[in-house]
Amino acid sequence: MPNYHFHAEQFKPNVRLLTIGAALSGVGALLSVTGAALVATALATAGRRIITAWETHPVEMASRTARQAVSASSAARDAWRSNAS
């Protein structure tokens, strides 16, 4: 039967390698967060630039679409009522 007893004095990791690995992991995480922030900034800037280039404001487009939906809905309702009689 194998002996699986663990003794703490047998486990001696290389502290220098652990320190370097932890430091590199921290630097990598910081670079990742910085990269994600730069990507988000670039996308937001591009989106703002596209929206400001539109001839009509997004609020105006939304209200026009809402009016079209109401008009289509009432036309469909009227068509359904005229076919029901």
C-alpha cells in the first residue's frame, strides 16, 4: 500500500520563480485591462462619430419609426375590420 502522507518540510517551491510568475501575471492583467479600455474608447469614439454624421438625430428617427408603427397598426386594424364585415 503506497504511503500518501504529506510532510510540510518536503514541499519547498522556488520562491523566486513564484515571485516572478506573480509579478508577470499582475503585469499581464494590467495590460489586459488597459487594452480593453482602449478598445472600448475607440469603439465609443467611432460610434459617436457615426451618429454625429447622420443627417437626422436618433431621437427623430425613433419618433418617426414609432409614428410609422402606429400608422401600420391602425391600417392593419382597419383592413381587418373591413374584411370582417
